[in-house]
Amino acid sequence: MKGIKLAIIAIIILAVMNLVSACGLLLVGGLAGTTGYLAAKQGYKVQSPVTKKK
């Protein structure tokens, strides 16, 4: 009985941690996208990587 309760609690904790980490990734992605949008609106442009010609 005690083992079953412990297993259920462990599953709930793992599920909550998975949801929190997924929300964190979405939050960071949203912040990065918003920052890029606002920077482009102020005139900043994305530059291609620097390459070396032979």
C-alpha cells in the first residue's frame, strides 16, 4: 500500500516537472521571438555569417 502511494506521488511529480519544463521552453522561445521582432522594428537586420573566400 505504501509503495503504491509512493509510486503515484513519483509519477505526479514527474508529470508536473515535464509540464513546467515545457512551459519554460515556450516562454523562452516567445521572449526570443518578441525581442527579435522589436529589434527588427527598430531597424536592426540579421546578417549572414561571415565566410572566407578562397
